[in-house]
Amino acid sequence: MLRITLPLPRQVTPAPTISRVAIIGGGFTGATLARLLALHGQYWPHEIVVFEPRAHLGGGLAYDTDDPSLRLNVAAHRMRAVPGDPQAFLRWLSDSGRLGQDPGAVAKGAIYARRGDFAAFMAGQVQPFIDNGTVRHLRERAERIHRRHGRWQIEGDVGAMVQADAVVVATGHPPPTPPAELASHLNGDPRFLLNPSQPDALQAIRANDKVVVVGAGLTALDVVAALRNGGHRAEITLLSRTGQLPQPQAAGDFAPHGDFLIGVPNTALSLLKQVRFALEEVTEAGLPWQSVFDALRHQGQAIWRALPFLEQQRVLRHLRRRFEAHRFRMPPQIAELVERERAAGRLRSCAGRVAAVRSGRAEIAIDIATKPYGTVERHAGQWVIVVTGPDHGNVIDSQGCFAELEGLGFLTKDPHGLGIACDPDSRALARDGHPVEHLFVAGPLARGAFGELTGVPEIAAQAERIVQQILGMSSATTRTITIRSM
Ligand SMILES: Cc1cc2nc3c(=O)[nH]c(=O)nc-3n(C[C@H](O)[C@H](O)[C@H](O)COP(=O)(O)OP(=O)(O)OC[C@H]3O[C@@H](n4cnc5c(N)ncnc54)[C@H](O)[C@@H]3O)c2cc1C
């Protein structure tokens, strides 16, 4: 039978402009997007749907914990979580009584709140909009996202099916990929823990079990704090390539120092020179070096934009590790714990590469070719915990819904391996390099385009810009024409 598609409009319908937005992921980024969209209620008669399997919006991987030993890495007054109201969290801490219930919060003259308290604050920010029906929280993982008749269709893992005009991907930090040598020997071994932030993940570890932690960043120190808080007493060894632990926060309040936007550096080397110069200046002035890294963070997006692609790669290759150890700093409470544990000989760190792994009945032994001399050291423990940091380069393959979108040409990997490629307006870049209509990438996954996009203030600012775009599209007065085929 001959089927002919008539090139004439049979039916003219009002535009399906942005009447529904689906947000994939309801951590800090997703919750902020939902709240900001909902705040424009007068213009927004339809739903904002958030796919998030966790019980509450706003916590995400970073803050969804009730472990009181896990604290924010940044002082409460610097969190600036709510656009237009930078002190909202600080005020809430005291008004809600949470600060009064947390005697260990104040250290070095600032408040380092419990992470769970920040999650409760964020949940409270979005709850009124869930209560009035503007925001719908679907407790499901998005499993499939595809295009149908000009709209996005999102399918959840528990059966939800949502049609939306715009989708914002806000799934945050993907899981780490363990070093191949470890994975090939230990995958499937119950003593090999890949997801220590999951509730009860550390519960089976007994007080006298020795633990080897692979990774030495802030998440590794979280593991140390959580274990000690749970009564663990035995030796913990941190293995990493450089052996460098995050630096501590400085005492007191100080302004960021250094203007990297005058004569913006356009090579990795000129950036390094400017940083060294600023560090000399603060040393002479008796200011903390942390002030220079705060300035770098504040100006980070403009610095990143000014660097050509190859220089961005050089920054990542040569400066990233050192930068991150100084940029992502440990709160004073954790710094004290680390000092105490090291002095007692119960916390050690070792720099090098995994050379061999032997998995015995009683212990797992890991041989490390140490830096700088290449001698081999053996570290053994009853447990091996991997905290090598999120594998942002693998994010598309880590989720079926992204792999499918990539297959259809709607998503591409960021060429630096930092997440998902997007343009300066946060629109996902298609396989052909063009921005995809109504598909946005929010939060740390968009770092390749922005450089600095990990901390709360920067994410909140990006969410605000995405919301402005979506609202702008919603008020568009275009019309679409539906053409039916016979
Ligand atoms: C342990 C930790 C501590 C941190 N501490 C600080 C701090 O003190 N200060 C600061 O400024 N920054 C901190 N950060 C940085 C952090 O990146 C941001 O603050 C921010 O929380 C990132 O939020 P997010 O929502 O993008 O990601 P996440 O917190 O990773 O949340 C993403 C959410 O997406 C959900 N999700 C994933 N896949 C799907 C799917 N397919 N369908 C539905 N939902 C999905 C997950 O369940 C998760 O809840 C910290 C980060 C970490 C990891």
C-alpha cells in the first residue's frame, strides 16, 4: 500500500512551548533549579518534575548523610546557596536551632556545619513548592530519555513516564572507576568497597580491621572521619599517586587576593606565573595563601574561558592536582582529626602506583611502587575502599539514559573528559557540534565549558542562568504546525 505524507498542514496547534520541565537528579543542583523555576509561579502554570530516587530533594551525593562527623568543607557564611540571599543558610542554622545542637560547629572563628544540616536546609527551600504542587518529586531514576513528536520523553526505573518540553541533566558526580590493577583482582570481593557514601556501607568494618583507602582527597578524609566516628580504631592507610592530602582552611575572615582578569593569562605558564606572583604578595603582606586560591576560584570561569583549548589541556595535565589540593580544603575539624591520627601513628599515607595485588583469606595486600624512588611497599588490610574521585570522563557510559542520548546524537562527551559537552548557555552539544534545543546540562557535569563549577555558589549562579533561559522560552509566542501523514 502506498503511503504518502501530505506536505500540507491539517491542523494548527498552539505552541508546545516550555510548559513542563524535567530535571534529572535532585541534589543541590536539581533542587535549586526546581526552586528557582517554581519561584516564578505567576508565569508557570504547569509542572516541574524532578527525577530523584532519594527521599528528599537538595541533599544529593554531597550532603545526604546523617553522619554528624561529616561537615561542609566551606564555612557556612561562604556557602551562598540561595541566589539573592547569600546569608540564608547561616540565618537558617541559627533560626532552626541546628547550630545550638551542634557544639562542634565553630572552629577557627567560623561555622563549619554538618552536611546533613545543609541537606535539611535545602529540602526546606523546595518543600513549599512540592506541597503546593508546582514541583513534583518522582522517586525514580531516569532510565531512558528520548525524543518523541518534538518533546522529550523520560522513563523512570519504577514505571513513571513523563513528557517534557525541556530537560535539564543535573546528575552530579558519577562513581569512581577503580584503578584497573585493583579492579581486575578485587571486583566482586565483598571487602572491596566502591561506594562508601552509601548508607551502612562501612558498617561491616570491625573496630580492629585494618583499612586501605585508595585516594587521598576530601572523600578519603570523609571515610577516615566516618570510621573513627563509628568506633573504628585500627590503622588506616591512604594510597594515592602524590600522597598529597587536601590543605586546611585558614583561620579568620579575609578577602580573596589577586586580580587575574587584568591581562587575563592565556597560557598555562602565564597563569602559573601570575599565581606565584600573587602568592609572593600575600606572603609579604602576612595574608593566608588561601586568599589567592579563593580569588582563582571566583575568577575561575573567566580565566578558563580566556585559555585556548590546548592551554586548558595543559592546565589540566600540569596544574590540576596541585590546584585541587589547595582549592578543595578540609574543614578545621577534619584537619585536627588528621593531625591527631597521624601523630598517633594510626593514619598513614603513601604515594605511588599499584604494582601488584594479592587477595588472601585474611587480608588483601597491595604492593605500591612508591614515589620518587620506585621501591615497593606492601600495604595490607581487611578492607580496600576506593575513593579516587568521580570519573567524569565516563559519565555518559555510566548511565543508560545518557548512552542512549549519545547514540541518538543528542549528547557528547566533553573533550577534556570533564563531563558532558555544552555551550556557554549550558545547552548540550549534539554530535554535529550544534546546541540541542531544550536540553541543558547543569552542575559539575558542565565543568568542561565553565572550568570552575563544583562549589555551591557557582552552581547556584549557573542554575539561575538556565532558569532565565527556560522562562524566556516559555514566554515565546511561536506556533507549531502538526503535519499528519496518511
Ligand atoms: C562529598 C562532597 C562534599 C562536598 N562539600 C561541598 C561543600 O562543603 N561546599 C561546596 O560548595 N561544595 C561541596 N561539594 C561540591 C558539590 O559538587 C556541590 O556542592 C553540589 O552538591 C553538587 O550537586 P549536584 O546536585 O550537582 O550533584 P550530586 O550531589 O552528585 O547529586 C546528584 C543527584 O542526582 C541523582 N541522580 C543521578 N543519576 C540519576 C538518574 N539517572 N535519575 C535520577 N536521579 C539521578 C543522584 O541520586 C543524586 O542525588 C561537595 C561534593 C561532595 C561529593
